[in-house]
Amino acid sequence: MVLIQGKYTVELFAEEQELTRQSAINKLSKLKKQGYVQVSGGGKQKRIYTISNKKQREPNGFFRMLNKYSPEKIYPSFQHYVFGKYSVEKAIIDGLLIVKDIRIKHSMYYLFNHVKNWKKLFDLAKKYSLKKEVLELYYEARQIVRVKKIPARYEK
């Protein structure tokens, strides 16, 4: 079976590969697990399967977290892959380490509303010597966006 890269619906893929609809779904599912297919759409929309000859990993790092919580959506300037769990606290630290763009900095303000573990945030900040920068970013965010109050022990 030769795969031609491109965008397909289940019906188009089944017709192209001369398979039944269920066989096409099974084949696309296996290709997705192997990393050759990415899926978009679903729900009320038709699912679109993007097939490529090379394995593709979905970026799950900084920009995905940023775009999840910020109303200002940022197009990724680089691919950021993370293995394991990636928290909002880690995203704030990565944002301060990696990026110097003002638009990204403004989008980071909204991450403070979703910080669950302030201790983890300030432990990471201490580890990377960014405690002062985290506090500055937090106070800037307080001026512009409505942000959750920081616990008193970390305000120093």
C-alpha cells in the first residue's frame, strides 16, 4: 500500500486506497499512532487527516500553553517539544528564559491566573535566578490584566 501525502477525509482516503470505510478508519488510526497522520476538525466538522511521509510530532510546549490561556494568540517562532507534564509554572519560567518578544511577554500575563502552585513557580525561579523577573512580570500583569493575588510570603 503506497501512501500519498496530503489532506484526506475518511471517505476520500477509503476511495483512494480502495478500502471500505471501516478499514480506512483503522488504517488512519494505525498511521496516527505511528506518527504519520495528524487530525484536525471533528465534532460538527468533518475530520481532516493530514498524511505525511515523515513522522510528525505535535509541539506541546510553551506556545501551546500560551495560546491555551491567552486571548492574544501567538504563532510559534520555533518548535518547542516537552517530554512529560508541562505546567503553567514551567511555561512562565521558559517564557522568561527563551523569549524576549514584547507580544509574547504580554500574552504571558494571562498565565498568572492559572498558577496552581506558587511554591513550584518560585522554586523554579530561584533555580534559574529569575525571582526578580517573575515578580516584575507579575506586577506588570497586575497593572494591565486582572490577576490572581500572589501569596504574601512570595511578595518580597
